[in-house]
Amino acid sequence: MSSFNHIYQSLIEGNIPSIFKSPIPDELTDRRKRWKKIQVDEWMKGFNKRDDKRLVNGRWDVDGDVNISEMNFSKLPVKFGKVGGYFDCGRCTSLTSLEGAPTYVGVFFDCYGCTSLTSLEGSPTSVVVGNFSCGGCTSLTSLEGAPTSVGGEFCCYGCGKKFTVDDVKLYSKVKETIHV
């Protein structure tokens, strides 16, 4: 039997030659864990240098903006209280919870594209001036935990469930447009 026929027969029988197998899963998991730790450490170094933050009742109040978008966090690195500017944790595809998210955001809150997020529990109770966006959260099937008050627009399109304007109004008083 030729080597091609031998490989073909092995594949048909379910015997996959080692040259076709992917890298060892444990090795990939270890690499991902090390990368996550590096990201968290680097972000924390920058956060610790900020002079517009203060610890209040175990949560960090920040006068300015907080941008942790596209980081590989599975949970937020610190607990936030009030954020005077915007809070952007969008496209953190490993983020599974908003626990520790600010209770109040002055400008806008963005968790768009957090594809592992299954709940809005922990999101701010109020977004004063700007928008709240949880669109593109493909695992999100409920708006429970959404802010009770949004001063701008509410965006929840492209989620795991197709929400309606009435769904949003059950949880949030929105001053501007609701995008579903």
C-alpha cells in the first residue's frame, strides 16, 4: 500500500497521524494564562500611576475615563465605584461577568462585543449623559441588571436574543434612541 493510501485509510478509520494533530491543549492553556497575567499586570501598572483615582468603600472612583477594551480579562481587574468619564470594556471576549463594574458612569458605558458575557448584573445603575451599549454580546439573553437610567442611547443589537424596544423599557428609562 502506498504511503498516501496508508494515510487515507488511517483517516477513514479515525486514526489521525500525529503530524495532523494540534498542539497540546495544556500547553496552549498555559500560554493563554501567562498572556492574561501579563495583560492584567501591565494594565494595573498604568492604573496605579493615575492621580485621578481614589479608593472609596473598597471600590475605585475615577474622575476620568477607564479603557480596558480588547483586554483578555475573564473578570474586571479591580472594583469600580463612580467613573466620571466613560467606561469601556468592549470587545473583552473572555469577560464573563460585569461584577466590579462602576455603579455610576458619567459619560458612556460600553461592553459591546463581550461575547462570553451572559448577564448585565453588575452594570451601572445609571449612565448620566451618554450611551449604554451591550450590543454584540452573543451570549446575552436577558437585559436583567441593565441600568435603570440612561441619558443617551441604549444599544443591544446583535445579542444572543433579539431584544425589542419594550424589553429595554422594562429595565431602563432611556432619554434617546433605543437600538435593537
